[in-house]
Amino acid sequence: MTWDVLSMIGTIAFAVSGAIVAMEEEYDIFGVYILGIVTAFGGGAIRNLLIGVPVSALWDQGVFFQIAILSITAVFLFPNNLLKHWQKWGNFFDAIGLSAFAIQGAIYAVKMNLPLSAVIVAAVLTGIGGGIIRDLLARRKPMVLRAEIYALWAILIALSIGLKITATSWQLYTLFILVTVLRVLSYTYDWKLPIRKLGSN
């Protein structure tokens, strides 16, 4: 049950995120649907490739594809005056998608009895993979690799689940809320990881 709920939350959040970015870049309706779908399912596809699960397993998620399509359609039909608030709420949708999909990815790896390193990779790629593909297709620098703290929260999720610190449904939902809040705080207060720039002599 926890898996399905988190999958649904993540799918909606990332599908909306991808659709909005496509509209910001003035893509046509086909581009909006493509970017929305890729954002919602790209991370899971990359995860499956790296941990040895056939990518075709994604096609078993028929209901989630329908949810993604409905979410993208709803965003596409939103009045423009509501879409103008995307800058305020866009990062929030990203935070929700990151938390939900990172937990989903970690649970997936744990169920396959993979080592902690694989749990971390699965959580990070499921949580940030779709966003990276979205930004690359939109010809943007991937936000997850250069902006506020992002992937670190997925690693925190992986350690918590991989080390069996969180296991029950209520613990997983608490982790979801905690990481979402941390992600919101990180972009609100501009928390960043150390950066080293190579300056010219």
C-alpha cells in the first residue's frame, strides 16, 4: 500500500513538473506530454537498467501512466493566471516527487535484497533521474547537480531504509514528510553543498 501511494504521489508531482517546464520552454502539446512522461518515469527506467531489472517492467504500471496523462492534461488546461504561480509552487512539486520516488527506489532495492550501495543508487536515481532528463531535454543545466541541496536528501532516505531505521508504513510516511520539508527548507534558505570553481589565472 505504501509503495502504491508513494508511486502515485511521485508520478503526479513529476508529471506536473515536466509539463510545466515544457510550457515554460514553449513546447507544443506533444512536447508537453513527452516531457511530463519522461520526468515521471525516467528515473525508474535508469534505476531498472543499473540494478538489472528489465526496463520493460515500466510498462506494467498502466494505472500510473494514466495518472500521469491525466495530471499533464490538467496542467495543460490550467488558466494562465494560475500557471504564473509555478515559480512559487514548482520547487514544492519537485520536493514531493524527490521524496516519494527516492523512498520508492530504496524500497524496490531492499525488496530485491541488494546491498546498501545499490539501495543508495536506486534511491538517488529514482529520485533525481527524471529531473535530470527533463532539464537536459529542456536544454537547461540540471538543477539537481548545481542548485540547492537535492540528491543528498535521497541518500538520507536510502540510508534510513537500507539500514532498516524506517520500515513500517507510518515510519515511511514520516520520512516522506521530513525529507519534503528538508528539501523545501534547502531551496527556501538557499542551502548549498560546497562548490569549487576553477578560476582563470
